[in-house]
Amino acid sequence: MLETAPSEGGLTVQAPAKVNLTLRVLGRRPDGYHDLESVVAAVTLFDVLEFSASDDLHLACEGIPVSAGEDNLVLRAARLLADESGTRAGARVRLQKRIPPGRGFGGGSADAAATLVALNALWGLDFAREDLARLGASVGSDVPFFFGSPVAILRGRGERLEAVRARSPWWLALAWPDYGLATADVYAALDRLAESVNGRPEATAILEALEGPASGASALLVNDLEGAARRVRPAASPRGGLDGMDLRAVFRQSGAASVGMTGSGSAYFALADTEGQARRFGDAARAAGAEATVVRPLRDGKPQETGP
């Protein structure tokens, strides 16, 4: 899924977004985390990271505004790999941010995974992909997914992966409001709900639906975090603007049969059988005040971007 390509003076990696087609919370663990089962698909929306040799570690960000400080998962992953390997090498990293943060697309985790892959090559290290995935799990629960198959079942905290070979013929319209949600806040809200740990596995059903028309998944796109996400909204967000939870209704009204929330929100997706359908769903979301784009599931091989 993550491949390096030579660029002027260094390496470039495209880091894809992911969509949780299902997300079931199966229980609270003794360590405070939650046991999950989630069917996840990488999609053709990418951050682009460029790496070149340097004496120190430096990150510059372009595109969607994000922090370039030590809280950015790119620097956290880079420092972790340097510590683990004992290298004194550095790197200059340029991040073109296209995946909106705080919407459930896993862009920060994808960037961390891309960083581990690129610096493993740039620094001449010899870590296997499995070792990089293990390191990445300590940066974020979603990071290991980006080292495997474009469609997978995630279990545990997300570190246990089962690769899936699915035809996934759909297009997807993605839409998100002008605010993001912090994953920790959504899980805290989940724990306050009486129904917070009554999820049940659904992977088999959704995987069968992956082979057929988009409408066949209409009853299967269950996300146990959606109720909690409805209770979390940043105080600074414009109260008069579109609420992310309205996107389900917007997509439905535009003709989408299969609609779901990805990750811990605030983004929603609608499945479509054709590009034209997906663009119609995306146009409806934009007309309602959301940001939107159209993507396809990522397939093995060189990623190809679809555009907005």
C-alpha cells in the first residue's frame, strides 16, 4: 500500500486515507482501550510526503493547516525510528496535507506509516515491514493498517489485521463539516453511554456485500461510535453551521442507500455504484455546506487519484 518513489534529492510517498465501513466496539479492556472489530478500506485521497537527507529532523507542512511541531505524528514516528535504530541521521520532510484531520480518515496515522517506510529506506536501515508496523502501533492504533492490504479487518486495538481480497466495485462520496472530533473525546463519551459496549461482529456480512451493488450494504454500515460522536462537538465550532450528523440525512435525501460514519467522525461517506452517482451525492453535501470529494477504494498497485 505504501511505496517510495524517487524524487529530486530524496523520496516521495503517497499516504492514503482510510474509511471504516463498519466499526463495532466489543468491550472495554483492562488497559483502558477498547476491543474493536472494523472493516477498513484505503481510498484514493492522499497526503504526499517528500523526504530528503539532512543533519537534523525538520518538518514543513503545506495545504490543509496542521501543526508542524512535535505533536505531529510524522516527527513522532521519525524520532521513534531513530531511537530504535540508533541512527544519528536526520531528514527534511515536506508534508502536503490533503486529508482533513479530525474527521475519521486516519491521515495522521497514514503519514506516520509513510514516514517509517521512507526513513527506513533513506537511512539505509533494514527493518522489515512487520517491524515497522509494530513500531507504528505505539504511535497510533491505526498505523499498522497502512502496512498491509488496502482492505482489512482490524481487531483488538487495531493491531490485529486480517487482509481481505475484495473486489470492492464501489465509488464513495466523502463529506465532512467545518470541525473535527478528537478520538479520545468520542471514546470518553462512549464510555458514559449505557450501550457503549454492546457491539457485535459484522465483518462477514459486510465482506459479502463488498462484492455486490452499493445498496446491498445499506443495513450493514454500523459504527458504534456514532451515538457518542453526536454528543461531542467543539465549543469553538460555528453553531449555525452544518452539523456533521446532518450529513447522513443529506446523503439519504440525495438518493444514497448506503451511508456511514468513518472512524470517530466527523466525516460521513455514501457508497455509489458509479462515479456519476458519487458526484451527485458529493454535490448535495457541498450544497448543504460541507466539504466533499469523490474517491474509490485503493487497489493493489500504484495508487491513482480521482480528484474532487
